[in-house]
Amino acid sequence: MPSSTVPPPGSRCPLAVTTSDRDAPELARRAQQAAAEVGVPYLERTHKLSLASMLADKADVLIVLEAHAVSLVDAQGSLRFSPGLAHLRVKQLDAGVHEDMLLRIAGLSEGERVLDCTLGLGVDAQVAARLVGTSGAVTALEKSPALYLLARHGLETLSQHPRACTIQAVYADASKYLRTLPAGAFDVVLFDPMFERQRKSSVAFETLRRHADYAPLTRETLAEAQRVARRAVLIKGSRYSSDFKKLGIQPEPARPNATVLWAKLPGEGYLGTPEP
């Protein structure tokens, strides 16, 4: 685990972790541990120290831990972690509605192991955790330290679904992490890269964009993912992006008005007969 650092007096750091402005030793301890996870400074905060002044003097971006919430804050806006669309998607699964695209394309079932290579805000990871159940496993990777801390500690603020496994968030570059894994380590590997084309969106999503990793998905990384996947590799992308074409991938058929497309590649790490 990296050690958190203390910036020299008068200097600024790209990213730091702090807390809400109330006196809470346990919260401060959690914030210090979070900072150490990605090797960034922990900044102590009192009730007289505003986030605006901290952004002006000490850091470009702050991860703010509260008792039951986590936020990412910069000079242009803020993003508080929430389950987002995952809440609605999981409710539909609970109600017996099986139209979720992650279920339809991946065919996830109880007990399977999923590697989400692009955690982001954890929406697909939460749905996957519900689909594989308590006997399954979901490991989710995030390369951006700010988004990793937001999602990793944000997920801990949510109530555990009784029919979902716990998501294991890992601060890692997927292209490097995949190379450390044996063949067939996971049943399904999932990618949801940041959309190539800029679109008008909410303030919260624009905050997400500012801190996301834009490294393109490569054929080499996909080949590693296929080696690691026992059954399938799934890739999400924008209809308006050229990503699928660059990768030589044909997306699955979709409705004419669909803005998000899915593609599925066979896993090569299977044990026995490959999936038809």
C-alpha cells in the first residue's frame, strides 16, 4: 500500500483527501487510510477551513469523506457518490425483469466471477454483483486515483444488498493488472471506457469526465482480457464513437435510437469445451 505524503508548506498537490468540517477522530483516521491507498496527502480540516480555501491554497482536487457520504470536489464543481442508475437496474432485477443489457449480453449467473476493468462510479459493478449473487465475486479496477477513492469509499456507504456479493475495488491499470492473472481467472471481463465523443451532460457527469482516464482500449489489452476470461469479454461504447471500428469489433444488434452499444468477444481461458 502506498504511503500518503505531506506537501511542503505553501505548495499545492494535484489530489488530496480531507473530511467534513466536524470533529470526528474516526473519520479522520479513515481519511488518512484512504489517502495512503493511492499515495496522496491527507489534509486536516477544521470547521473554520472551507473547501474553497483548500482548493485555492492546497490542492487541485479533494476527496471529502463524511460520516455517510463521499464527494469529489474541484474548482468547477462537485460529485457526491450515489448508486445512480444501478439502484433502478437492481430493483428491476429484483422484480423479475430480465431486460438489463448486462444480463442479456453477458448471461451472468449465480456464482460467477466478474472482472470490471473500468469501475468509474460502479454502476455496472453493482449490477454484476447482484447477478452473480453472494456465491459469486466482482473485482473492479480503476486507474484514476480520484475516481477510485470516490467509488471505493462510496460503495462502502451503501447498504449491502442481501442477494449481491461485495465488490472488491482495486486501484490498478487494467492493461497491467490483466497480465498478472492466469488464464480463465474470471468468467467474464467487462470494459466501459470513457466515451470518445463529448456530449452535453449533467454537471456531475462533467465532473466525472474531468477526472476519468482517457487511455484508449487497445487490441493488446483485449487479447489479454480474452485470455483471462473463461466465457466472454464485454465492451460498451458510444454509437457516436469510432472505438469499435478501430478495434475491429462488431457490436451486438441494437435499437436504432440506442446511444450505447455493446460488443461481446469469446473468452479463451475456458476449461473444457468453449462456449458456443
